[in-house]
Amino acid sequence: MAYTKVNWVAGVTPLSEANMDHLETQYDEAISYVDANVTREIYAMAHNGVGNEVDMAVRGVAITAVGGDAFMRLLLPADFSTITAAEVIFMSGATGADMHCDIITYWGSKDGGENYNVHTEVENARDIGATVLNQYLSHSITDLLDVAAPAAGDVIVIRIAYDATAVATNVNVSGVRLKYT
């Protein structure tokens, strides 16, 4: 987007329809450029889990065999159009763990009076691929949010739960990052 500047000189440059149209055109082009080229992000910290406050502050919400689900809630803002990526940020809780979790997404419109779970996607025993203790990693969950196309004003809840069928599932969930246009 190239900007063509008008050199405004007091008493010389006419305050004309053409010059005012030029200003409006340049403004519209700038807004279109931002809309097309800027990715927006939302981050929601995980909460509700098992563990002491220090561990939760450093590592995130613990998901273990003794219980604890991680929940993240997001309200999609008015400028939301489309999800381009969604990922869970986590830290492994066991050395050499082949970690599996159940990941459930729910969403509904706060403005439309919908139930929180009018749209639900579930993936059981998802392998999140962590093998190194205390290392931050991310795992895409975009596929669990794009089926019914969430809209501005929707509340999204992401739940990550211990999967009882998996071996050595110990993970600390920090939060979720959602990228959108």
C-alpha cells in the first residue's frame, strides 16, 4: 500500500472534493491493509487444577492421574472474524513421558442466549508429544475450533483432562493462544 501525500499549504491547497476524497481513500486503504495483514491474538491462562500455588505459577495447571482438569475461557471480541490458529501452551510433568490428554472445546454465543456447549468438539487421548521434563511446548488445537466457526461474541471454553487410558500422563497446562483475523 503506497501512500500518496498531498502537500497541504495554508491558503494555497484547495479544500476541495478531490482532496477530501483522497483523504478518505487513503484511510480506507490503510484500514483494509491492517485487516488483511495483521494477526490478532488472545491468550487465556489455565486455571482449576491440582498442585500448589508455586507450581501453578511457574508450570501451569497440573493434569495427573489424581485429578485436575485445566480450563481456559475466552470471549471473542467484536473485531473477530476467523480463527487462524489455536494452540495449548504446556510443560511436561514427567521425564520421557508420552503424554495423552482429552481435549474438549465448547462454545456458544453470549449475545444469542445459547448454552455454553451448543457447539462441542472432543478428542480423546490426543498425543501432545512431550518428552522432555520442564520444557515449554505448544500443541495445535485449531481443528477442534473450526468446525462450526465461532463468531464474535462467542464464549469459548477449552478443557484439558487426564486421559485414563494413557500411560504416564503428567502435563502442566499454562494456557491457550488463539490467533485470529
